[in-house]
Amino acid sequence: MRAVEPGKRTIAGKYEITGVLGEGGTGIVYDARSPEGKAIALKVMHEAHAGDRQVRGRFQREAAILRRLSGDHICAIEDFGEVPGEADRALLYLALPKIDGPSLAEVLAEGPIETGRALEIMLEVLAALTTAHGQGVIHRDLKPANVLLEGGRRVVVVDFGMSKIITGSGMGTTNLTTHNMVFGTPEYMSPEQARGDDLDGRCDVYAAGVMLYEMLTGGPPFTGPTPLSVLTAHLTSEIEPPSTRPGAVGRVTPALEAVILRALARDREQRFASAEAFAEAIRAARAAPDEKPAAPQATPEAFAKTLPAGNSVPAVVDAIAPTLHGGGPIAPGTQPLPRRITATSPERAPPSRAPASSGTSKGWILAWIVVGLLSIAIGVYLALRA
């Protein structure tokens, strides 16, 4: 049910509603006019969520974050308030400048983007991230639908509703997502986000890398029939080099490919340390397209810690199930995961609780540990030699 019908009334007694720009699971974005006649995108929560603590918290957090952010490529806030009503049932609203132009998702629906234009768009996205990270905010849901192209050109990053404040104000690191829910969009989620680890700005660097890959090839590196299959791919599958994708053959230089693959490193320690460093690497690749930048030195230890033990489907499911159990939403427009995730592989016998009776068992365990470490080292060596 909508909070207002277009043309019938105003919000908060001052914003005239002229149409609907969009609608999601938690609210509606209205085309509106301020008392001064300025074009406004008015984001109003659904009446059904008026008493929902999480939804109210997201609106309040987005308003608090936008108030502290300012930058050329970040959508600023005009106003925040409540539609008159009972204290715990009043509808919250956010008034934002109306951005005239398509989203990057709409542009990508028509196919890959010309390389020079794709790099310009990404540099402006990274400028927005540099601003946000510099003010202690990570986005956590960066994707093409949250990048608007004002007038078809200037990038504006929107929807900081799932952002997290990592430094600064007294809000600390308050997180409105519950232990049994993970928020984000699977195709753009970093491996650490899929595992439910603590996050820093490098999760946004990964999402930006996915977007650049998609702009150049026509699709993200990992897709699948379910959110779980996509998250599993982020944790276990090798990324196909963008230059080999049909939509990008001959368009991705060696230098640019190296930059993209570094941004998409499974181990965040191997990624660019910041959005600014990613932008600098793009500029260098554009200036010297045939010079591949030196990659960070991979080690068996760094490689091993990016995967659940054994790198098997059951192990991956066990690793990400704690954050997914409970059927919480992954992202607007995606299907919720089942309440319980179980491996489809043969059942594993429960471990024995009996203590070892001799040193023989310990010797076998030690031998298997050594074999495992050697296998990892050999795998990393071969990957580096490839």
C-alpha cells in the first residue's frame, strides 16, 4: 500500500507529489517538488513497515550518513523527517535531489560500454568511494543500480542505506543487520562479505572491480541460478580473464586486465589498498596499455586463508551458512535463501569422540597436514607460473 497517491496530497505538508520514480521492498521513491519548486526524489517508507525497527533504522542511518558526506559524486540529502502520525507508526522520509539520467544498470542492459567511457565512469565511482571512505563510510552495496549518470554523463553514487560508519561519530559501528542475515547483492559481494567477516573499504574496491569487469565484458564474473551459487563462486571459482570474454576480445589491454584482476583478488590483502590506489592504477594502465603492473607477492598462507578448509562444497556451505541461515533478504529483487542450507554431497560421518590410543594416529595426522600444505604451495606456485 502506498503512502500517498500521486496528485492527491503532499508529504509532510510541503512536498507536492507529482509521480512515482520507483518502488522497492521497503519504500517508494516519489517524484516531488519542494516548496521552492525544486525537483526532489522523495523516499518514503511503506506503511506496512512503519513499526519495523530495522526498516526505520535503515532510513535513520542513511540520513545520518548522507548528512556527514559531501562530494561531487555523492547524492546529498535535502531533508529528513516524519509524516505526522503516532510516534512508532509515523512514516519516515528522505528528500534527495532528483538526478535526471539513467542508472548504470539501465545503460548496461544495452550491452558492454566503450572502453574509454567505462574507465571514465569507474574513475568517478572511485572518486565517490574515496570521498566516502575518507569520511569513515563504506557503502557495502555498490552495484550498477546504485550509480546514476546525471545527464547521461556525471556519476552520482546513491543508496547508502546499507553503509557502515567505520570511524568518527558516536554512532560507532552500529550494525542493523542481524547475525542471521547478510545484506548485499550476490554478484557484487566480496568473498569476505559472503563469509560474513568484518568489512573495510576493500569490499567496495571488489564491487567496483566487478562493475568495471561488467562494463567491459557485458556481464559480471560470476552468475548463477541462486544467491548461494553465486556466493559460492566468489569463494571458490577462478575468474575468467576479461580479455577472453566474447564481448571484450580485443578491448581489454594487458595492463587493464591486470588491474581488474587485482581489484578482484579473493584475498583482500592482495587487492588495491584503497579506491584511490585503484584509480591510480587505471590511469597508469590507460597511459601504458601494454605494461602489466607488478602484482603483490602471493604466498601459500595468504592463498589458504581465502578458502574454507578443503575448498569443497560442504566446507563452503559451512563457512557461509551462519550468515545466511534464517532466510534473511540478500538484496532487493533477489529471492530469500532457504532457512537451512545443507550440502548435497554424501553425508560425512560424525567425528569420533574417542581419544587417540597411540602415537600412530598423531603421526598420520601430522603427515596429512604436511601433504596439505605442500599441495597448497604447489598450487600457488603453478598459478604464479601460469
